[in-house]
Amino acid sequence: MKKHKLAFLTWLAIYPLITIIFYNFEEELMELPLALRTFLLTILLVGLMNYVIMPNLTKKLNSWLTDQKKEAANNL
């Protein structure tokens, strides 16, 4: 698995998640102290990324991440 592809995929998942969270909860989050706000945001993001988003994305994009098409063509 190419690390640069996995890094891009991670960014592709995190950016919209953070944007959606801030759009929907900006007022509530801004009332909290910075340390608590950061703690809650990271707990939510890490949980979603590890158990929901990344498993689904890596499953759907596995051939792109691992270049299976190129490997299959090279094995012929």
C-alpha cells in the first residue's frame, strides 16, 4: 500500500468531517475551553476514522491503494 495514497485518503476523509462538525456545532464548540474542544473533536474524529470511515474507504478503494491492476498485469 502506497503511503502517499493512504495519506491523501486520510486527508480526504478528515477535511469534510471537520468542516461538517464545525458547520453544525461551531457555536457550541466555541463556548468550550480550547483543551476540551480539542479533546472532544479528536475523540470523535479518531473514532469515526478508525471504525467507520477508513475501513469503508480502504475497502472501496483497495485496488487503487494497492495497485492491484498493475500487479495483475505484471503477473501475466
